[in-house]
Amino acid sequence: MSNILTFEVDEQFNGVRLDKWLATVMPDFSRSKIQQFIKNGFITKNDSPVESQRIDVATGEIYSVNVPEEKVETSLKPENIPLDILYEDDDIIVINKPAGMVVHQGAGVNSGTLVNALLYHCNGKLSSVGGDVGRQGIVHRLDKDTSGAMMACKTDKAYSVMQKQFANHSVKREYYALLWGMPNPISGRIEKNIARNPHSRQEMTVVYDGGKPAITNYETLEVFSGAKFKPLALVKCLLETGRTHQIRVHMSSIGTPILGDSVYGNPQRHITQVENEEVRSLLMGIKRQMLHSKNIEFNHPITGERMKFETKLPSDMQEIIDFFRGE
């Protein structure tokens, strides 16, 4: 058994080497894995096998990838974990992920994840086209302590189509964040490459040589200021790319880290600078980065219908906003 994925070369990739282009449009497969597909004759152009990864692709060319279906052995078990479901049909499911829930299994984590919950709710019907153990149906993800809207795929066809939409940036994702400080300018575009931090492999960092392009557009919606504490800002962020920790890294890079971000924001140092006791007490109660995926918008992978799903701010973020608004 196999899955046949078809891709058309966009103008922006004209002249790019075949294996490099495929690694971009098929992010769940490594470049070496794609080169193995080419070697085994699994990649075709006009129904003829491609014999070398060194050829350059051209705009409008269509390639098909015959991905062998692999039996994925995993200890991941369905778990009856409640889900806040925004939408569901035979092909996709959209949920409002709570803060604190890990999306898929990783080092030392194989229970209590979103995938565990989805396996139970969907009765095991989740796409496995990516071939990654414990990541069934997951075409994008949110950090453990980031809440909000995200989608998953039940069928391989839906997964393949959504993978293309994420690759060509036709999926719109809007986030709300509470920042320590007020951005300057109050609205803008952050375009800074991101890479693994060489000093801490679990963290990301802005780099000026290498890394992956990352673009975050932000707009300040509200500023909270008062005596004896630094202003806080509620911002809306619209992603053009989806790098790991992108918003957190970008906001920290302009001097306004996300409130409560223990990795990129050093919240304890900031809290000690607050002289207002009531504000200091409120901030000390923050247990995670104040970042929420407010909505997600995409074309349905089967019907093509443009769909948008919105969520309310979670109670911990709303409590802070209400406090400063005096409500």
C-alpha cells in the first residue's frame, strides 16, 4: 500500500534543486528520505521516474511522490480526554487546545497528549501519511503552554492537501499575546531568521546568518499603564511563516517578551521591578506564556470552502485584561 502525493512547482521555487524543493513542500520528510525515494523510483514527472535529485525544478512542473505506507508501531494509546471541538467532519477536526496540553508524544511524554485524545475521540481514524510515531493527524502544532485554535486531519488526502496549504502560506493564523512592555513601533513587521540556539538545543534564537526565514506581523490593540509598573500591551500577531517558538522569539527580540514566558522573557526579573503590590501579586500568579491562537483560517482540504474558526481568550489572559481595564 502507498500514498501518492502530487505537487506543482510554484514560481518562487523556479530553479531550485528537486530534493531541496520537495523537502520544503513535504516538511515531514527529511532531505535524505526524499533522496531515498528518488533512488527507489518513487518520484515521477509526467509518469516517468526521476533518476537524479540534482535536477532543478521549473515553474508549473508537476511531480508525484509515491510514499510507501509504513506500519507505525507506537505505544500511544487512545485516552478519554475531553476536547473543546470547534468543528468536525469526516476529514478534519478543529479544536481549541487548552494551555498545558502537549500536542504529540516526545521525549518522556507518551500520554495525556492531544493525539491521545484524538485517537479516542476519532476512534483511531487519524491520518498517518507523515509516518511519524505518535503524531497521527498532526499537520501543525502549538507549544504546550500556548492555547487556542488548531486543526488535525483524519484522512491522508486531507493531510496532503493541508500540508500544501501550510507550505504555500495560504493558512492564516492569528494570535493574541500579552507583552511585557509596549512595542516600538506599536504595529509592524518582524522579519528575522530563526534557528536552534547552539547553547541550548531546546530553544530557538534570532540569527543573522543562516537559519530559516520567519515573518511576524503585529498590531498593538491595547496598552495598560499605571503608576509604578512598566506598561503591558495586548497585541495581535499574524504569522506569514510557522517556525518553532516564532512569536515568542520575535517579540523577545524587539524588547517586549510575552508575559510569563520563562524561556524567552525572564518573568521573575521583571516582576521584581514592579513596585505596585497589587500588580506584582497578579503577575506572580501567571503560570505560562500569555499566548493564544485566536483563530485559524484555511480552505477545506476536500470541498475547497474557505473556513475560519475563532476562539475566546482563555480565562487566565482575560483575567489580566479585565484587571487592568478596571472591570
